[in-house]
Amino acid sequence: GKKTPWIGYFWSGCAGEYKRGLEIMGIGIIDIDNHECMTLGSIQTPDCKTLDNMDKNLVDWYSCYLISRKDKLQSISKTVVADAFFSKETFVTPMCENGFHVISRFRNDVVLYYPTLEKKTGKRGHPKWFDGRIDFANLDLPRCKEYEVNKGKLYGLRVYAKAFKRYVSLAIWYPMDGRTDKWQLYFSTDDSMDGREVLDYYRTRFQLEFCFRDGKQHAGITSCQSTDFRKLDFHFNASLAAVNLAKAACKRLGITYSISS
């Protein structure tokens, strides 16, 4: 109803349009090797009017919230994996300045440059930072490392991201199966990572979506009827905690996790 705090219109990826309701952001810790996720918590997303009153946009608000919890988060991991919405300088730069590394996905038309092959000459001044802009339709393969994957082709290299004014590790995946997207670009601000790691980290991010799915289907995350902000917050986190407990119980009993059973 109208008295529900922070109710508004939010983007629905499933529906492909903005829909009226509430949105929550989840933070989870992901086991890359076993492809499992446990939620650390959730926070309700402010509506547009609230953000305007704060003089912030959604990206600012998300980065500020994560930075406010950096001591606890960085005691577990310093790597934040986020979807393509967060591949913006206004998110990446503050996160890096506060000791995080960000893994996300670029738009296909992003401006990236090959690192320079020019050697120091001993003359005054720094050598140029980068060579030409990368044309992903005609990739300079000798500069790249190719990885063996089940589908398509995967290349990795260190590149200069103009928007971030920094080098990043880039994974370039060509689906090669007649899809409309000719390539997909994944990056990490930790430029020591290799391309396969970057892609694996990003794809494992989707395990967090399964926590929300199980919360909706079996743990009543959408069943709260309160209009009190604190009660809503407690309900969302209690629901996700129930999913965590179910996973922990399955692991202790040595059975395959299936919340529906």
C-alpha cells in the first residue's frame, strides 16, 4: 500500500520493464569452487524520491552502503562481484579507493586499449600508457591468452579502461553459436587475475539469485504485510537466514541441498 516505506517503481529483469513494489539488495558470500552461496544480509533499496532527498543516485547509494560495511566485508573477502549495472566509474572508483576489487561486465561498446609494448628509452617523460583501441571484431590474438572452454572461445588480457583510468584484467567470450551478441566482456580491477578466473567469478554470482528464488518459493520472503521499515528489514533477513540454515543442515546431514524437499 501507499504507507509502505520506499515503495516505488524498480526494474524487473524477468519482466523487462519497471514494476511497482519493493526492491532489496542482497549481499552473499560465494564459494567459487563448489558454486554455493550463503547470504550475509539484505537491505531495502530506497525509492527515487528518497534518493533525491539524499542527493544521491542508486549507484552512489549502493557503493556508500558497501563502503560503510567494509571492515566486516573485507574480513571475509575484498572482491565484490556485481552485475553490469555497476560497471560505472562512479561505483568502481570509490570501491577501489576503499580497498575493494570489483568484478563485473562491460557494455559491448566500451572503450578499452591495448597496453603499450613500448620500452623505456631512458629519455625524460613516461612512455605512452597504451597502444590502439581494441576492436573486438578483429582482436589482436598474439596479445591474448586463449583458454579452453566448453562453448565458444575465451581470451584474456590486461587492458587499459579509459573510463576508470586504470588497467583491468579482461575476459572476452565469443559465444560462437549464432547468438545476437557477438562477444561478452568481463573485467576485474585486480589486473593480476587471469581471464578464466574473471569469467568463473562473474558467472558464480548467479548463485545469489537462487537464494532469493528459494526465499520467495519456500521461506516467505514476500509474505510480510507490515508497513514498518524495521519489521520489513527483519522479515527479509529472517527469510534469507532460513535458507542459509537449510543449506547448513543439508551439509551437516550429508545430503544434497534441496529446500523444496
